[in-house]
Amino acid sequence: MVVVVKDDNIQIERLELGLFGTNAYIVICRLTGDSVVIDAPADASTIIERLKGTNPKYILLTHNHMDHLGALSELQSKLKVPVAAHASDVKNLPTPP
């Protein structure tokens, strides 16, 4: 995990996950503790561990390539948050947005 940005308001963390080292990001509001996951390449347990102490609100998908979706079903099942994706990327998703 690498902290990309951190100030009084926001923290953005980058995780390189899965066989391809695909980036996932966690964006945290430091004022409210709300968080968003961007992409779910693999290792749902690693992502969930990084979310501890935050209030996850969404999983956002940049696109529907398989290296960005490996942990999507497990994350949505465990976090019970909505998934958001562009309309042109919703087909072939393992879970509906």
C-alpha cells in the first residue's frame, strides 16, 4: 500500500493486487471516515483490511476488464455497498451495478 495523497481532508491509497499488479485505490474522507474503493482486482481480504476504521460507501469500477474485477463479488458481498460503473461497462460484470 502506498499513500498517494494525504492531507486534513482526504487520503488516497494505492494497492497493487493480483497476478498483474493491478491498481486498486481507496479514497477516504478524513473528516467523516467515509471511503470508496476504486476497482477490485484481487485479494478482497487485503482491501477489506485497509478499509478498517472507515465507512465504505461504494465500489467504483473504471472498466470491466477481468484484472479489475477479481474481488468484486466478494467485496460487494462482504461490504454490502453499491457498485457503480459506466453504462457501457455493465454487461459481463459478475454483480449488477
